[in-house]
Amino acid sequence: MSRTYSYTLGRKAYRFDGLAQLMAKATPGRSGDRLAGVIALTAEERVAAQMALSDVPLKTFLEDLLIPYEDDEITRMIIDGHDPEAFAPISHLTVGDFRNWLLSDQATPDVLASIRPGITPEMAAAVSKVMRNQDLIMVASKCQIQTAFRNTIGLPGHLSTRLQPNHPTDDATGIAASILDGLLYGSGDAVIGINPARDNVPQAMKLMQLMDEVIQKYQIPTQSCVLTHVTNTLEAIEQGAPVDLVFQSIGGTEAINSSFGFNLNTLAEAEDAALSLNRGTAGNNVMYFETGQGSCLSANAHHGLDQQTCEARAYAVARKFNPLLVNTVVGFIGPEYLFDGKEIIRAGLEDHFCGKLLGVPMGCDVCYTNHAEADQDDMDNLLTLLGVAGCTFIMGIPGSDDIMLNYQTTSFHDALYARRALGLRPAPEFERWLTEMGIFTDANGPHLNDLIPEQFARSLGNVPGVTSND
Amino acid sequence: MTEGNHSPSTDSLWDRLQAFTDARIGLGCTGVSLPTHQLLAFQMAHAQARDAVHWPLNVEALCEQVMAIESPFTIEPPLQLQTQAADRMTYVQRPDLGRVLSSESRQRLHQQTEQPATASDLAIVMVDGLSALAVQTHAPPFLEALLGELEADEHRDWQLAPLTVVQQGRVAIGDDVGELLNARAVLVLIGERPGLSSPDSLGLYLTWGPCRGLTDADRNCVSNVRPAGLRYPEASSRVVHLLSESFRRQLSGVQLKERTDDDVIEHKAGSKNFLVS
């Protein structure tokens, strides 16, 4: 540890006390790194750090560990799980060379897939720091990660959506109304996922049941998830609940995960439990993880690292457990970590790039809170950029307004915009269902039916206060 | 689904469903995009939420309302405290400063309580958080419901620490205050980040054995307290249940899961999943 790094610019020498400091100072500016006191003090110092970082050999990241091996089970997982054979083709490169290599025509989707087990999150974070937004988009678009449960997620040219029918009191009619609205806009192929208003086992089981009944009745090729604590889902499985996906918020250090109340063993146990239910028909990816820059710092569990490096380490946690979906909730944490639209957009592209490079099915909750300096225009920009980058999935919520979590994310309309403007399609099994149900009138594009499709129309007589002839 | 091409039954459907949710359902579309009036309605809601973030707490008025609560507990004027975040812009960008009392406020707590402070069961801390409107509006009626229930508790004669109001505070400020007041547990009433449809949502955070340096895993949260969300009596029952369990097991947080017979939220008559029934 504590090797020093330096860069000489004319007569001025910049010294960086350790790899963690070098990484932090090389990071494009953001409020969370300022809050942590690890940010570059001047614009020149940042670029000097980027220049010094670009000269660091990738091999260094296997020796100069940012969080000591003895102190952190995630460091141990990263180092013990590193695959030297997969690493061999890039083992001679520096960080700067690595950027060149990633952008080169040599780095085809197949080659990128083959080196994944040789890339550590620290290498991914390091190279992202010397990449511009267009580089992050270009390389991510070459990374293909396919997963499956009841449908196939992540095929090239596809953009999936999580239908997020949250309700502040988990009201069954209110949730069903949002689910119906979303399905009629073609949303929900990644997952129908509810953040419960109350985080306990019986409540979670009630919501699991509700979604399972809808999926069964309409034979929707998708999966459900209640975003409750992993230990709650484990209990629900024991009690016989219809669990498709196990959710957990994860971070990149043992300390943050401990503050969330779980460790790697808990996740392994949860994956095993969900697999034992054998509910997938197209595949067996049973985990759904959420992440976001700044979470480690907010729990004082960052070990002096910059927030983007911590975030990349969370993807190493994710990939260990074969997730169906990983979602960076990029603007949720607030302006103390990502101050404005520019910082949120940069972070969203970094997270998507690092996740894809490491091999996780990366989606993005393109979002902001009302105390951040951001608005719908910023979200349009990030959504469009991520669509170009081949983002696996985004959220879908009625009118962008999450009335339970109090933040704004992408709407059902936004997903249709991205699909139409960029020629992207839902998961193939789900798209067939949309066409069969008469929700999309044209199999080749998201053209919506003006009328409520017949099978749903029949159920509407059940809406309190509506008669079927209404 | 096209704007101007709703069938009467479709319009009627979304009208009925809107009685069960504030979610922006049934917005219609032009092509696949939002109609103009819906676009502008959203922009207005966002503008109002932005303004709510910066709306300052009227501490004097809050203290008066709290003292007007009819309760068997003796309610002294709440102690008025500040964090190290001096203003709103600092507060928004520096959560660390919002978790620590200013040195003046720290001294004030020392002066106004016996030293060392007499041990008490519960410190109740009202904090502006990201929506002063929420605390201003909902803290007094919630407190009235809570104090009523605590008084009626047959299992414990609750000893309350002096009430406090903190400006520019985060949830963890309760740890600082609770520790200084020598309370066995702390309950923080704080304004949650304003949503477009709910600029006034109150959050309640319970922590056993408050002291600086605890994390979110050590707390239990009851969220979205407001008449259109979780109503005062239900919120108060939840808190009292959590408190009893917390005192029984001498802990809070992840290890203290919510468990009661009425764990599953009960809804208004007729609420059901119409898609399958």
C-alpha cells in the first residue's frame, strides 16, 4: 500500500499519495467526492492525475489494493476470483492503453466477453476516468450481456423496462391501476417490481401474490419482484411465497453491505433459495440488485475511495450472483453526491459502462430528486445517451412521478420515445405477447391500440364503481 | 389511447381508478408522447416541489402548536436547536453538517438540561429535513396521537426527555440529540424529500441507544405520514409497537422487524386487484 504516483507537467510535479488518491483526483468532478474531501483541487490537478493514472499498468490493480485484503470480503472476492487466463490478453496494458484497446476494432463483443473474468472493478473504474462520454457509450454498446428468467433480457437492439407500480400505502387497486396503465404502454418486460410502502414479510408476501396472479392470469412472459430486504425475501420463500426475483441494494465495500444488514453469504443463500423454486422458464437468473454512487460515503463506508470506484466494486458483488438485472439508481441519492444534471448524466454513463464491461446486465434508473439541480430535459438527455449505449433496461412509471419514493424517473411514455427514436424493441417473448394481446397494433414498432384490449376490458367490470357496460 | 380519441368508457375507467391512486395514470398520448396539457401540469408540480425544498420552518409557530397539544404529559416549550449547516444551500450539499449540532446548540442542551441529563425513555426530535412543510403540518397532530397512546400504555410508564426542534437537520441528528439528552431511544420526526404529489410527507425514525456514529441499519422507519398517506393514528400505533419491541429486545434496526397481527396494511372497503378478481 501507499505507493506514490506522480506526474510532471513542465516544472510542476504533481504527487499522489497512493492509488486511491490518484483514482479520486482523476475523477471528473462531482459533489460527493468534494463532500468526501477526495476531489482534485484544481482542474489542472485532475488532468495531471488522469495522465498519471493512464500510465499505471493494469497489473498494478492486482497488487496495490485500494481496500486491504484482510479488511474487506469484497476485496478478497475480487482478488481470489480473478482469472489470470482471461486477463492475459490485456495484462501488458496500462490504463491509457486499455482505453485505446477497448475502442479498437480488436475489442469485438466476443473478445470483450472473453476478458471479463480478468477485469477487476478497479480497472474498469480507472479506465472510465480517462474516457469521455462518447467513449463510455461506444465501448458499452459493444458489450453484450444476456440474461433470462421468463423472457430474454439484453439482446442487441432491445431496451427493456421495469414496470414500477409503487403506491404509498400498497393499495391493491392503486397498484393494479398502475400495472394496467404500464402494460397498455408496453412496459414491464424487465420486471414488474414494487417498492413496498412497509418493509415486512407479510406485506411483501401480499404484493408477491398480487403480481403473481396478474402474471399467471394474463400469461405475461415477465417476472415480478418486491424490493424488500433480502432476509425478508428469504423468509417469504420459506413461507411458500411466489418469489421470482430476490432483491437487494448492494454496495462496493463490506462495511456498506454490513450497514445494509447482509453479507456475501446472505446473497449466496438467497440465490440458492430462489433457484430451488425453479420458477424461471427461459433461464435461471434470479437476482435483482440496485446500486448507486454515493451510498458508501453516506454510510461512511468508503475507505477514502472516490464514489465511482466504490460503485464499480458493487458490480463485482453483483456479477458473483448471476443477476437478471442490475440497476444503478443514479440520481436518487441527491445533490450532495451528484449535484446537477451534468453530474448525473456523467455518472449514469460511467455506471452503465463499468457494469457492462464487468459483465452485468446493467440498467439505469434515469432519475432525479426535487432538491437536485436537474429537470426533465436532463433526463431526456441521459435516456437518449443510454439508449445509444445499449442500456439493458430503464424504469417505467406513470407520468415520471413515483408517488411512493418521491422522486422522478422515466415514464412509460419515455420508454416508448426511446424505442421509437432509436429503433429499440422490448424482450422478444414480451413483444410477442404485446402483439397477441392487441396492445401493440404493429409488431414492427410501438404503435399503441386506441382501445383497451379485449382481455383487459373483461376485467374492468371489477373496478370498484365501474360496470362492464359503463 | 390517442389524445382526443378516448372512448367514453376509457375516460370513465381512468377517472374511477384515479380515486385509488395519485399516480399519473391514464395521461393519454399524442403519437407515443405526452399531450401538451399533461406536460405542463408536470412542469408546474415540479416547480412547486422545487419551491417546497427551500421553504423555511416557522419554529415559533411549531412550538406553539406543540404546546397546545392536550396531553397528560407535561409539555415544556421545545428546545430550539441548529445543526452545523448554516443555510439551505449548505444543507443540501453537506449532509455531514446536518448530522451534527452546532456548538451553540450543544451548549444550549447542556445548559437547559441537568448535567448529566436524567435518564429518560424517549427523546422526540422534530427536524425540518427536506420538507419543513411536512413537520410544520403533521408533527403536532401526530405527536398528539402518539402521546395519547403512550399515556394509555399499560406496560410502561413512559419518561420523556425534553422535546426538541432542529433546523437544517438530517435523520442522524437524533443520535446526537438523544445521546446528549441521555435517552434510551430517540424518535425523529423529519420532513421527507418532497415528491411531486406529496410535498408534505413526514418520516419517523426510531433508534435504540442513540449515540453518534450509528448507521441506517440501526434504525426503523415509518414513512409517508400524512392524511393522504399513512394517517396519524395508524402511524402512532406502528411507532408504539416498534417502541415496545425495541424496549423488550433492547435493540432497533434490521434485527427488529415489524411484526404485528395487522402487519399487512388494511385498505378502504372495496380495494382489490381488479385485474384478477
